[in-house]
Amino acid sequence: MTALGFLHPGHSAEDDYQRIEQLLGTDIRLDLEKSSADRLTAGVEALRLSGAEAVVWASTSSSFGYGWEGAHDQVRTLALAAGLPASSTSFAFVHAVRELGVRRVAIGATYPADVAERFAEFLRAAGIEVTGVHAAGVATRAEVGEWGPQEVTSLAEKASATPAEALLLPDTALHTASHITTLEKHLEKPVLTANQVSVWEALRLTTRKVNAPSLGTLFTRKSVVQATSSPSGV
């Protein structure tokens, strides 16, 4: 059994992790603890006692919002507190893009425009070209959590208006686990979503490779991205 720990801001799309656990169909357990950006270490002890082998801060905006260096500091603090490899959803996107071997991506964000642009800046700091950013301007996680397949597909289509090798949907409040393969077939390109890449990142940190086509192109890659030797795993 491989146990993976996630600190989650709560209130929306937690059930995506239950769905992903089912789709993995292996001896992998996903454990969630509610947390916030200013109290990240609070839930670490519970995850460590549950047997977690790695910890991911499963929030995108509350990691890239600190900037490239600040996000590194955040994860480093988390790793030291947990005594485990650690990362965040923002870095998960960077590593997933590199795993796919693509350089040009489009962003479909539920966020206000200024927040979505900060995510684009974070990706650019990692050397990733952002061809376009579509921001839906939704103010709350609760509203995003109520979106269904129609709204998710509309967001993806609007974001794909600019040429890109992959599409990124960065909000962890967005339910996407059941829609990834449908979106990829519709858009004819890899789709990376926040909860999907968070789980993939935790697996990366444990060097565990899982083939799960129902979770999209990212989970069908033959190569494996190894965790680094740094305390943060980033």
C-alpha cells in the first residue's frame, strides 16, 4: 500500500480525490487533511501518522500566489515539518508539463484575470511558454465547485482558442477527474487539471509509476519523473 498525503483547502472538489483513487485501481490510498496556506504544518502530523510517504499542498493559487521563490520556500517549510518529500499543485503543473515534453501551454482558469495571470507568470518562470490565458472571473471556490461537465467543457474550449500543445485547468475547486479523457478527445491535446496533477506529483515524489488511461495522457507516459534529492522534492 502506498499512502499519499494531501493538505487541502476544503469546501470544493474533495471528492475528486475519491474518484481518482478509484480510477487508479491499485494499492494506492489518498489521504486528505483540511488546511490553509498560513497553517500548512497543522495537518502534517495526521498525514504522517496515517503513513503518508509524501505530502502535497493541494492548492494552486495559494502556492503560485507567493511567486516562484516564495512557493519554493513554502514547500521547503512543509517538507521540513513533515519529514517527508513535499510539493504543491503549482509545482505539480510544472513537473507534469515537463513530463509531457511540451513547451507551449494554454490556461483555462476559473480565477479573476489578475490571479490567472500570476499563474501564467509562475509557469513562465519555469521556462514554459504560455500562449493564452482565459479567465472566467469566478470569485469563490464554492461557485466553482458547483460547475458540471458543461461549464468545464466551455472553459476548456475558450482556453483552447490559442495554439498550444497542452491545456491547463489550474483550480483545485473544479471537478475534473471524470472529464479528463473526454476533454482530451474533444480538444485533441493533453489536458492537465489541478487535482489530477496533484496526485501525479505525490506519486512522482514516491517514485511510484501508475498507468491509468482514464486519468489522461499524463498517466500513460512510459517514463517516470524521479523525485529530486532536495528536501522539498521540488
